[in-house]
Amino acid sequence: MTFYKTLLKHIRHWPANWHRTGPLALSHKLNPCRGLLTDGSAARPRITENSVEVFSHVYPRDDMTNVTDKILSKVGCQLHNRPHHPLWLIKERIKDHFYRSYIGRTGNPLFSVHDNLSPVVTVEQNFDSLLIPPEHPSRKKGDNYYLNRTHMLRAHTSAHQKELVRSGLDRFLLAGDVYRRDEIDSNHYPVFHQMEGVRLFSNHELFARVENGEELSLFESGGRRTPQKQETHTLEAVKLVEFDLKQALTRLMRHLFGEDLEIRWVDCYFPFTHPSFEMEVRFQGDWLEVLGCGVMEQELVCSAGAGNKMGWAFGLGLERLAMVLFGIPDIRLFWSEDERFLKQFRLSDIYQPVIFQPLSKYPPLFNDISFWLPAEGYTENDFYDLVRSIGGDLVEKVTLVDEFTHPNLLQSCLHTACTIKKESRLTLVLSLESTVTKRVSHCYRVTYRHMERTLTQEEVRIIHGAIEQAAEKELGAQGRY
Ligand code: PHE
């Protein structure tokens, strides 16, 4: 499995009975935030014909540019920094656990917390710094939001690992909004939040508690890479780091979910850690993946200027944890401005237990849209983005309900061709063959639902009509409406 699939899984694989959590309604009064700068001043991201402007920086557009106004309107919202927001609440519980569990000699917390780093990163930070090869599928334009060839909205908080290690930090937590192009439903939103943790060890730190540990070493030369370890690491060092990592994360999850939580470890692959693991927790009878982690690739640690140390890193999805912990049934609720939602998390103490009480649910309206795909360059995510840009959060879900490749078109055209003059036949057949053979049509079902009232078909028709028009104009689709 590619690491990016894993990344998606942070919010993807839901227990089969997830929807049984109860009826829900979403607020359409969505967060009106407009990309606040860290100093609080408004800086509305702008897309013009030639450039994209975010946080007062102008990025020239090029063939990789695919951010939309809708997505840029989320940049700077920083839900994880809004006091009493459920994502803030879970971040605070994690911070508090680390602050209290790792204390220095003078009572100082050992982990520093960074939650204000810009989500605009370089492609180098998001991929190259993490040893992700140039042709790796996770770089696909269809899966990421690029400002241009060199800059993008970070797809994971790991994008900052190298710079923070380079700045001299040995232990840190990092929370932030991350951006992924994806389908639309109650478990997927193109913006979500992650928390990253990194801990580095010097030789002394790792082996100090081991009897005769002074003789042990983090590194060996001439070693081989095996499923257990990297070539430069000793097996003793890896096993201790791996133990420390798993113990730290087990304690964190028990802290969040209680001592009875069942946990299991699954081997996996990330280009920037080896060995790598996913943690799964048992939730309502199913195993649910909650985080990815591993022993940091030494090449990364060395390139960040900490070559005499080795370490672990983990990344977890805050939405997923919050949904499980608080029983929040729909990921779009995190963007709600509805008091009925927000007030449930306004607690006097971050550890006060809270179970989300679902808001009453208004009925959905379904509208289908079918079109012929353009000959090339179409990805489903283009359509999902377009629907989201126009329909906003009134769109609850978009599903591909039918895919159809025209079987008879060529034949019927050939038939027509046979009825015309012999001389023109060949050219016509050849040109028809190249244009009509693989004509594919998609039919999508768009589910509309207002969070606070019953929608009428008349008002939905207007939005749906605008989507139909935009699919033709912007995606080059040919409507079958
Ligand atoms: N960045 C990975 C993801 O988003 C998670 C991860 C972080 C894995 C750190 C290993 C180490 O899926």
C-alpha cells in the first residue's frame, strides 16, 4: 500500500456500522473564516488569471495549479486553534498528556508544540524532504492541491519534520490543517487535521537505562536493511526506539480512550520511516486505523543535521479521533458554526466527558447528472471539487452511480459511413475511430441536504443547473441532460 493510501485511511475506513451512530443534521452556517494571518489581520486568498495569492504571497500560476477558491477559503481557519472546538479539545488533551508525561529535570515539558505553521509548503517539504521519489503516485495532481509547480497545500504534517529537526528540536508535537483532493461524503472532507510527533535519541539517552549500555551504539557500518531495521541502525537501538514509540502511543490512546482500549499493531510502509507501523484500535467491534508511525529514515535525520541521533515519528488524524471519542457522525460538522453543535464542546475542563447529541435531520434531495467525459485529462476529483465549489456544504454526498462506455457508437457511425460516398468513407472512418471509440459517460448522484431546514426541489434545481453548466464549461464534459 502506498503511504498516501494510508494517509487517506486516516479518515477513510470507517466501521461498517458507523452510520448507526444516530440521526444528524449539519449546520450550513459554515465557518466564515477568511484565512486569518497569524497576527489576526484578514488576508483573503485570491485566485486571478495569472496568480494565486495566499497570506500576502503571490504564486504565479502554471500547469500544476489546481487550488480552488473554495479550498483557499479554508486556509487559515485553523479549527485546531479555536478554543472549545472539538479538534482543539482533542489537541489540548494530547498536549496535556505529553506535557505531563515527559518532564525535564527542572519540571519543564520536554515536548514543544507547534500549531501555527503555514499550510502552504514547498513540494520539496511535502515530498522530497521525506524521501518520496519524484514519480511516487502520492504526488499526483489529482490527489493534491498545488498552488503551482513548487508550492502546495501540505498533504500531511510530516512536511515539517525536517525543518523542525533542523531547527534543533529533539522532541516536538505539531498540529495543522492538511489538504487532500477527495470524494465527498460524511467521512471525507478535503481539509482535515493531523498531529505529528517526533522524538530523537542520542546514544546516551537511548542506552542510559540499559545495564552496560555505554558499550551499545545507535549505528553500525556495513549493516544490511532487513524488515526489522535500516542498514545504519543496530538492532538493539531499533528495538529500543520501537518499544519507546509503541509505548508512548499506547499510553496516549489509553489516556484518550480509557484503559480498556484494545490496540493492535500492523506493519506497513512509509518512505520516511522503517520499520513502519499502523495502530488500530477496537471500536464498536471493528478494528479502526488511527495512526501511522515508525523509526525515522536515517537519511532524513542526517539531512536535517542530526546525524548523531535516531528517532521515531508518528502522525494521527484528529478528526477521526474526535469522531470516535465524541461520537461525531459527520466530518462536515467540524466546519459548522451552528451553536447547537459548538456549544456541546464548551466545557469548563478539557477532560469533562462529552458525547455529541445529534441535531435533528432534515430530508435529503437527490439529483443525478450524466455527461460524456472529455477525451483526456478528466479525473473524478475534478468533478468532486467542482460540485463542492458550487454546492458548498449543501452537498452531502456525490457518488458515481454509473459508468458507461459507448458500445455501438463506432458501429452506428460506420453504418452511416457505409451509406455515404466511397471516396469520403475512409477519411471519415479514420477520424471517427479516433474520436468516438472510447467515449465514456459518468452518471453521478448528488445528495443535497440543508442542515437546518427542508430543501425544496426548486432551489436545488438552480444549484444543480449551475453544476451542469460548469461541468461543460470547466471540465469540457458534454452534458447528457
Ligand atoms: N504522514 C503519514 C500519513 O499522513 C503518517 C506518518 C507520520 C507516518 C509520521 C509515519 C511517521 O499517513
